[in-house]
Amino acid sequence: MLAYTIRRLLIAVPIIIASSILVFLLVAFSGDPLANLKANPRTPPEVIKLREHQLNLDKPLPQRYLIWAGNFVKGDFGKTVDGREIRPLLWQRMQVTLRMVILAILISIILAVVAGVVSAVKQYSGWDYVFTFLGFLFLSMPVFWLAALLKEYLAIDLNNFFGKQVIFTVGAETPNLGGSFLSRLPNILGHLVLPTIALSLITYAAWSRYQRASMLDVLSSDYIRLARAKGLTPFRVMTRHTLRNALIPLVTVVAIDTALVFGGAVVTEQVFAWQGMGSLLLTAATTPDVNTVLAWLIVTSIIVVVFNLIADLLYAVLDPRIRYG
Amino acid sequence: MAENEPAAAGTRTGADVEERAGAAAEQAAARGPEREFTVAAKTQWQLILRRFLQHRLAIGSLIVFLLVVVVSLVGARLWHYKYEDITPEFSTAPSLKHPMGTDGLGHDGFAQVLRGAQKSVQITLLVALLSTTFGTLLGAYAGYYRGVTDSVLMRFTDLVLTIPAIAILIVVASALNRAGGSWWVIAIVLAALLWTSIARVVRGVFLSLREKEYVEAARALGASDWRIIYRHLLPNATGAVIVNATIIVAVAILSETALSYLGVGVQSPDVSLGSLISAGQQAATTRPWLFYFPGLIIIIIALTINFIGDGLRDAFDPTQRRVRA
């Protein structure tokens, strides 16, 4: 297992490097950090020259990449257009967004497994059709529409029903609350409810289809017939033999879809006016604020690669053939 | 998500043989004993079409989908209000005169939804066309020739999976909007990102098909690579291509509306279903019709295309029916 872990870690490094090159090129060609400065006709050309020199824009692209990557590795993410340090800003925004992403992934996995298992075990039953239809429905629903629906109708009705604010609809937490993280936790959770439900429902839909298919695959295999034939209890057949094998494909799907969930979170955040990664990217992309966009994309791709790494390790835990193969 | 798509459009399956036998028996009964052994000739396509026609949900969805698409594309020209017209009735609920109500300024909701649907459908169809064509061609060449094309393609698609697509879309679309974008620019950006999934699938199909005996036979007869790819392999990959094209349509409309919802897609004064939802959400409690209708149109389009894709998958590969999505 240790050798496998190290091997996986070593593969992750070149992926991150390649993805950083890709992102660097994308950003370099998509916006000029001095566009606003140049748009002003009264800016003297010397100032533009000086700024270009300061930002290394007068150097060739590969050199710019190396300088930027060197600073990034040292922890210097550069400054935003209005002169703030990007690293603390990104770190704070990331915590907010990751809360939602991780919680949504966990809830989606549980929903997907439950729906997939019930659909497969009771194939062509009423439950199967209900779950199948719900899966298709959520698969076809824009996440922002579902989020706005929950926010504008469900939350307001619920709060009216209880006569006080139980579910929050704006922001990631009440601002200026103070106190330790633990004392703010109920407030944070109250803000998390709606966005997480919206994101989980959209995410679980596709996963439950995979879970159902892989359950059906395993259920019709010979070793399940053998397990039943040798007299194991249905519960043991289901947990030790069926589910354990049927979970393996889901791990891969979840890993591949991590970036998708992250994208969903970016959109969902906007509905609830969260000050998270989503609003950071949107402001930076429209300004344009090249350094922030660059740091955002790299950090996100590192997060996705780390999630994939976790999935890879989980995969090995579930499937010894991978571990020893 | 498309890795386990069926690829076996060209293979004869047990169900085909049964259908042939059944049809032959019917004919034999009709024509008398001397034609007992005549087998009714049915092409592969007739069989697929017949299976698709038996899938009632898919046929119903196809009718609804075509209806919505046609109404979106031409409806705006026929309806007696234009989307930018300001009528004297403002904030009215849906009525015969304004089937989808009016907004706070007096814009006719139905005219706006027609216009928004037109833009969204135009973008979606263009994206599907571009990314399917490009993805199929590239996947075909990568799968047939393997080698460098193949490695570059596969590594590139791996990389794209590490960055949320919506983030890249936000960055590129806002850069292009600054340069003065229009609806087809959004479509090209979306297509540039969505072709990878279909390329992967087609590559997988080609990798297995190129080892088939009929390819060897064609090569032995002196067929050129070009002829083998276009005359022998591509027709057999049609099933996989069509099924995945439906997935692209669903993903494209959800992505386009998300972009427009975030304000970096279709720019005002023009409207898209996404920007209509964003506008409608601001008065969701007082004028809910402005929020419901655009969302329902998106769901109808995405849901019907998903059902159509499901029916096509069954039609092209009946052996997969057991695990119907």
C-alpha cells in the first residue's frame, strides 16, 4: 500500500505541472493585465513600459512562466489589481467553498448509493422508477435554478412557518459574528443547508445511475450466486460481496466528477451571494485581474488532483487487485 | 461519464437474430409453406429504427424536443410582441394576452422566453454540431493511428478534467465579451471545451474496431486508410457518436444557461434563458412566472434529450437493456 501511495503521489506532480502550463498559456492569451491602463489615452508610454517591466511582461513567455511558477512554489501568489496579497484572500475564500464542496460530495455519495442500491435490488419496481425519474430530472435541471427555487420559495416558507430565521439564504455566515469557529458553527451550518442540498441533488443524479448499473452487474455475477448458494445471509451477501464490489466503479466516477462539483459550487455560490471562490473568479475574470485568475485556476486544479489522489487510494483500499497489481 | 457507452452498433446480437426469426416466421405464415425459409431482409438501420420506435418515452420526448426547438427557432418571428417591446401592462400574471405574464417594465414574458430559448437553442445546436464533428474526427484519427496523436489527445483530456470547465468558460468568455462577443462566440468557446468527451468515446470504439477481421479484409483488398476510416469504421461507430451527441446537447444547454446566469454568457440587451432566470429571480416572490417559465423550458429541453439518448442507447445496443439508465 505504501509503494502504491508513493507511486500515485509521484504521478500527481507532473499532472499539476502540465496543468499549470496549460492554465498559464490560457490566461496569458485571454487577457492583458494592463488593459485598463492602456485604455486610458493619457497614460504616458513610459509608465506602461515600467509596469510591463515590473510584471515581467516584456520577457518571453517561457521565462515568464518560470518566474511565476518559482514564486508560486515559494508561496508568493502575486498581488491583485488593487494591490492586495492573493494568497490570504484565496485561502479564506477556499475554506468557504470547500465546506460546501466536501459536504455536497459526501451527501451525494450517500444519496447515490442508497438510490442505486434500492433501484438495483428492486429492479423495475415502483421505487426503481421513482429513483430513475428523479435521477433524470436532476440531471436535466440547471443547478442555479434549483438553488434559487429552494432559496426563494422553500426557505422563506420554512422561516415563516417557524416564525424565525432557521435557514439562511444570503452569505456563507452572518458577518462580524466573532467568536471561535465552534461557537459560529451553528450559524455556518444554517447557511450551508440550502446550497449544499441544491448542489448534492444535482450531483447525485448521475452517480446513482452508475451505482445502479454497477450493482446490477455485480448482482448477476457468478460469485454472488455462489455466495447465496453456500448459505450466507442475504445481509452478508449484500454488504460483503455485492456492495463492496459495486462501490469500486463509483469511486472512479466521483474522482472524475470532482471538478464538475467544484464548477457547480461556483454557480451555486452566486445564487446565495457567498463570498467564496465563485465570486472571486467572476470578479477577477471580468475586471480582468490576471494574477488572481491564474492563482485561482492553479489552486483549484491542485485541489482536484488531491481529491483524485484520495479517490485513487480509496480505490486501492476497496480493491486489492489494484494494490498488488 | 461516457466511458461505458455501448460501442457495438455493428455487432449482431441475439435479439437481432430473434427478431429476424420472428419476422421470418410471420412472413412464412402469410405466404405459404413454399416460402418457409425466406428470411425477410432487414438492414441494421431498420432494426435500430424499429427498436427506437418501440421506446415510447423516447418517441414522446423526441416529439416534444423537436416541437420546443422549432418553436424556439421560429416562434419569435410569429409572436405579435417582440422581446424588446414594452407593453402598457406591467407585472401582470400569466393570462391569454400574455401567456407567461409581463415583467416590471412591461416586457411580454412569452416574447422574452421565445427570444431567450432561441439564443440558447441556437448556441446548444451549434455547440453539439461543432464538438461532435471535431471530437469524432479527432477521436477517429487517434484511435486508428494511435501513436503521438493518441497520447497527446488522451493527456490533454486528462488535463481538462483537472480544471472545472465552468471556470475556464468564465475566464475565456469574459475575455471574449470584452472584445465584443456574440452568441456564436459563446458557442465556439463551449464547443472547444466539450469535444473531449466524444473524442474519448470514439477513440475507444476505434481502438477495438480497428482489430476486427473486416478491417483486415479491407486492408488486404487494398483499401486506403481514408476509406477504412470513413467507409468501414465510422459507420460502425455511429451509435456511440449519436448517443454521446445527445449528452453534449444536454451539457451544452446547462452550461450556456449557467454562463448567462452568471452574466458572462449572452450579453444584454439580448437575452438567454439563463439571463432571464437571473432577472426573474430578483422578483421571484412577487412575479414568480418570470422565474418559472425559462427554467421549465431548460428542464424540458435537457430532460427530453436525455430520454432520447436513453432510447437511442437501447436501440443501438439492445444487450445493454438490462442496465438501462
